[in-house]
Amino acid sequence: MSNPARTAISLLNQLGWSEPSDMTMEDIAWASGLVVRYSEMDGSQGRILMSIDEGIITINSTISYQPKINYILAHEIGHAQLHRDLSLFSDNEKTLSEWYAHGPQEKEANIFAAELLMPADLFTRKVKRKKLDLPLIEEVAMYFGASKTAAFLRYRELGDFPVMIIFIEGGIIKWKSPSEDFPYKWLLPETKLPPFTVAGDYFYRKVEEKRPVKVNAIEWFPEDYTCLRNPEARLWEQCFPSTTNSIVTCLWTA
């Protein structure tokens, strides 16, 4: 089985890439022998049609957010590098998100995309021994041309603090993504956003905190056994809007 992260780094090394300003993600696609096109597509964010020798990536032309385009391109380049024996991949919001990915090819393409867009060694140097907060995430997201959500998720893998990223849509928890060392795990999807949290303040009361705030862990994890054994435990929390109806919040150990 191929190693997606290693394959991504090998590609960057072959291209002489050392930092994001060297090449755009579209430049990397073209340098990899892939034609990039933009066209309206129903129900699809990106698509790649490929043979052994060539490939065409199509990006949904209705997408205007460049960090999202960058991630789609990185994902489709991953299919080209890892799955040349298969001819067509059509990717929507779910297959492009590692928390929703189904099937080994989609997970491999997402691992590849994360490494191509935000190489682990460089990302680690950018965040090491720095205070975790939204300005740090915004800084590294801008540097790599990634979304804040993608940067938080990369921090989950590579940062110094145990973290959990939570996505809330319409006041309902849709997914969570904790680092392996985050102490609490019991948080069910499709449950209501707890009101006495930073995300709760934002959603229910339209109060936006510009800095991380300490919250009682029990507010987020009232049924988690580890939390119940230490009900006075506190966590840092910071959230930001993702779309007009969704919030991303990040929790990390205080």
C-alpha cells in the first residue's frame, strides 16, 4: 500500500518546492501533467478523469473561496498520484472532508491533500511552542493558503496541545475531531449545542469572543466518565463562523 503523506512530500521535493509561495496548487497540478478546468457541476465539488499517462481535473466554477479550491485541487492531485489504476473520481463535500471520508481511496486522497497543502515539518515549525488561539490559526492558514478549519484540523495532528475540533450546523453538533491525547471523547453527533459554552454564546446569544475563553469541561461533556470524575476541569474554547449557518469551535486543555 502506498503512503499518501510520503507520496505528497516526494512530489514536492521533485518539484523543488520549499514554501507555499514557490508554486500555487494549480501550478503543482499542471507540473504533474494534469489539466485544470472550471465548470459548473451539480452535486460535485471536484472531479478527476485520468488514464495512466494524463488527467483532467474539473473544479466546480461556483466555488470562489480560494482555500477551498486549493484543497480540492490537492485532493484530486492525490487521486492522480495514488490511484492511477482507477479512471474517475467525483468528489463532493463529504468525500473532501476527512471526518466524512468513506473508503480507502478517499481517506488516502485526504491524507495526501493535507500533507501537500500543509507539509508536516513546515507546519510544525510554524506552530511549535506558540500559544494556541485563533490569530495563530489564521496566520498559518493564510501562509499555507488553507481554510481555518483545515488549519485547526492539521494542528490537531501536529500541535503541542490536546485539542478537539467540533462542527456545529443550525445549533446541532455534526462532527467532532479530537487529537489522540484529548482527555474527553464522549460527545454524540446530532445533539444540541450546549448553551453555556463559547459556541453556545455565539449561536444562541450572538456574542462573539475574540480571544480564547475558559469553560467548564462538564458543559461540553456531561456524560463523559473522565469528565464526571473531575467536574471542576476547565478547557480553553474559541469558535468562529464557518458559513452563515455553521460554527467551528476548538477546545484544548487548560
